[in-house]
Amino acid sequence: MGSLQLKSVRKSFGPVDVLKGIDLDVKDGEFVIFVGPSGCGKSTLLRIIAGLEDATSGSITIDDQEVATVPPAKRGIAMVFQSYALYPHLNVKDNMGLGLKQAGTPKDEIDRRVAKASAMLSLEKYLTRRPAELSGGQRQRVAIGRAIVREPKLFLFDEPLSNLDAALRVNTRLEIARLHRELKATMIYVTHDQVEAMTLADKIVVLDAGVIQQVGSPMELYNRPANLFVAGFIGSPGMNFIDAGRLGVSDAKTIGVRPEHVALSRDAGTWQGKVVHVEHLGADTIVYLESEAIGTLTVRLFGEHHHAVGDVVFATPSADQTHRFDAVGQAIR
């Protein structure tokens, strides 16, 4: 079991309110990702769940047990840090088994758990190596293995891929997704990278300025953002926002349309614009327009398209893929 409930969790540092009343339910076996810009409170919230920070107020329950006053080692959690936090003088096997050894676990049980975790992570060949002899991706796998051997109720990940290069991030992301399927464990993961959030999570929690802006599956957040912040944060390139007044729309303040939901034509369309920049990415072509009618517009075209700076084109949004927001930025359904 590994359910988690947060009720009215607040955290203040002096006069600064970092978390402003967090309510969240995480079901057993869910993969939940906290995402948001720097300073939104996501890492602080994770540290409060782990017991590394005290909440100013509120309730934290793991498997129906209140843990606000329970020390980290007794909460049934294991945490994977951004910095790996491996002991340089210990080999891989000893790094993975150290926590169990300190807890008084019998040696044969430690060996069994380390062998099982190292097989899952393809680390069998590296058990006698020290961290300095490993690549960044291998070190991160050791840190994950150290968490696995504890067989915790909750796995907590604090931006675990941010120190890896792009290719390793993809590979390690796939490994974490596979581990979640195999372990059927509850995982809570913090990242500022929305691609990680969209590709890994069962449920995404979007935070901004210490407040949960929306909770939902990746595609719920993509297709039905609750407000302007979520609409702009989820999706790459970001959603286009247009002043509704410029479109003659009276029952909304802002109209949103994603770049991939805009078609381009050289002949006719809804908005005329001039191409000011083009990004050729192979699988996609990103075209940036300036339009007297609506201002700047980003268009994502699938595949290779030959538009040049200075071309005059016409953009047409998909009628059933636009979003409307009111004067305070909330979605109008």
C-alpha cells in the first residue's frame, strides 16, 4: 500500500508563504508528478512529504497514518535526489545496501534485495565499482536501486534527470516508466520539465506560487486547461493567446489556440501574417508569424515545410480546438 493524503498543507518561511493550503489525494500505485516553474513550491512540498521539512500547518497521511510528527526513516518512503547522493568510498553493492545495513536487516536479505534491484536496473556488472567509475546515467540508476531495495510505500523523486544529457534523460525516463509498471509502486516525482510530466505521469499536479492550479491526467491538462497558467505551461511550443476583443468575441477576455491546431495556406485563411522566423526540426516545422489582426502567432506544422522569412501566409485555427478564458484567466466551458 502507498496512498497519500494532504489536507490544507501550508508552509511559511517567516512572512513568506511558500505553500498556501495544499489538498491532494494520491492513490496506491499512482505515478504523480508535481510540475511548475522555479519557486512554485513543488520541491518544498516533496520535502514535507518526506519529512525533511516540517509543514507550518496541515495534515499528511500515508496509508491512513498521520505522519506529520513521524521522522523520515519511519514514514515508509525512499527518496531519489537530483545529486545522486552516493558515498564515493563505497562500491555499487554497498551503496545500494547501506540503508538496509544501518536498519539491521540480515545480510542474506540485503544480498537478495540488492541482487533483485541490480537485475532490474542492469547493474549486475557494476556492483564492485565505485561511483567515480560510473557514468552519470549509471550513478542515477544506483540511486534508484538504493530506493528500490528499501521496498518503500512511496518513492519520491526530486528532479532525478536534470543532471543528465538529453539522450540519457530519455533512456532513464523509459527505465523509470518500466520500473513503475513492474513494481506497481506509488511514485511522486518533481520536475520543471513538462515533457517528463506528460510522458511519465498518471496524474499531473500543476503548481504556481504555492497553489495547485490543476490536477489531472496529461491529456486532460492538455485538452482542458483550467486557466491561462496551465494552458501556457502545458504544451510545447506554448499556446497562442489572443485578445478576444481583436476577434470581436464579447463573452471572453482571451482566446487560446495551440500551435498544432493552426493550419497555414499561401492563398487564403482567417488571419493574414508575415513569416518572421522558421525552425526546421525534421519531424516538425515551427513557423512564427506577425499579423496586424492578432499580433504574434506560433504555428506547428508536422513534417518538413518550406516557408521563408518574409513570406505572406494565411493562418486558420481549428474551430473546435480553441479555448476561451475570462477576465481573471479561468477557462470558460
